[in-house]
Amino acid sequence: MQGAPVVLIAEDDEGHAILVQQTLREAGLSNPIEHFIDGQAILDFLFRRGPGPKREVNHPYVLLLDIRMPKVNGVEVLEQIKSSPELRKLPIIMLTTTDDPREVVRCHDLGCNVYIQKPVDYVKFYEAIRRLGLFMKLLLVPQVNG
């Protein structure tokens, strides 16, 4: 394993993305964090295509993935990542307002590692993300090859 994993946030709500980043920092997470505004942007980064930033080969990443996003939704992103031999080991934490039990089962069936519902209440949302940050400080993740 090489270095701290880069935390990738795929979230179309700018306010949520900023709050997640700030709260992870307040929880003591010092990993690099990169934000992507839609499903297509995170796929382009991970699959190293199109203009814009590209992931580094042989580097660890962890993805915080929203479900409801423009262009490509989070479930489709999850499906594409987990069906790729070079990306399937990428840890994916679904971080979404969706609490439909069928969606939870579907995401786990497709290979998500953790499913967290974002609380609507600000204080509960903050506390959930703070705890996620504490949890992420303990994660050991494999490098993404290819």
C-alpha cells in the first residue's frame, strides 16, 4: 500500500460536498480530497478518459458516491466501477439521502462496501459525517491498478 488514499466525493449538491469535506477535516482526516459534480466526471477520472484530471495508476482511492446525480447516476457509476477488472477493488461508500430498502440491497448486490443514508437534519448529518471521518482514518485500501 502506498500513501493515504485519496477521498473522491461524487456529489452534485455543492453545499453537501463542502460540508462533507469540512466535517471530514474536523474529524482529523488529512487525506487528499477531490470533488466531482456528476457521475460522468467521476467515471472520466477513474477510467482515465476525456479532458480533466485523471487518477494515478497504483494509488489508493476511496469513493463517497451519491445516488441521485446528473448525467450518470450513482448506481450506474457503481455498476461500471465494480464490473471493471482494474477498478473493482476500489472501496465505495454510498452516501445518499435515498433510504429505499430496495436501493440499499441493489447497491450491495452491485458491490458497494458501505451504504450510509445522509440525515436531513443538519446536526445529525454533521455527526454522521464526523463518524465516517473517524472510520475512514482506520481504512486500509488497495491500490487501483491499470
